[in-house]
Amino acid sequence: MHTEFQPANPQGHLSLQTIAMPADTNWSGNVFGGWLVSQMDLAGAIHCERFSQGRCATISIHEMTFLVPVQVGDVISCYTDVVKIGNTSMQVHIEVWSMSTQHTTPVKVTEGMFTFVALECDGQKRKIPEAVKQAHLAQQA
């Protein structure tokens, strides 16, 4: 376990929480990495749609780091934080933390950097409202 680089607490906003079920596991009994990526994508979309005040879609995943396996029954919490804003896109750092009966404190199991683009109803890119950008910059200062 990579605890030497692990912060004591999750960073960002709690955007999604769920439980790992038996159908989410691979042949080894661990939760599929793809299931975790899916949960991260959902959490990022929830955060970005609230943040940009409208529809969003994932356009890229820059990196993913899996730190420890997730087991059936673990409660998974996805934390999101917008780290960069463009004209139509947002880069979001997403952490997944697990709480199980085997741990007394949450454990970070994975993290990644995702990019989402703001969309109009017809699927065309839309600008992120300037007021949202300014509020984000003020909050970062």
C-alpha cells in the first residue's frame, strides 16, 4: 500500500458514493478497475455539470493511478476538484476513497485527472459562464 504519499483526508468535493457489489468483481474477487473508472466518470460529470451550469461530457482521462484493490462491500466515495478551466473545458482531479469493515479510516484507492467539455443540448461545445470562472478564481485565491 502506498501510504507514504497518501494525504490523511480526501481532497475535493464529495460527488458520488456507492458500494462495491459482487457483480463488480473480476476473476480474482477484486473490483474491476473499469468499474472504478466508471464511478469516477459519473462523479466528475456530476461535479462539472453543477460547476458549469449545464450538460458536460468526458473528453479525456489524462492519468489513472490504482493504489490498492477494492473489495466487495467497500463503500466507495468519489471526491472531485476542478483544477483548471478553459473556455469550454474543465480539468478535474478525482480521488476515490474506500471505507470497509477492515479499515478504521478511509483509504485512497485510486486517483486520476479527467477533462470534461461543456455542451449545448445539441451536443455542440458551449462556453463556461464567465461568472463561474471568476468565482472559481476568487475561491482559489
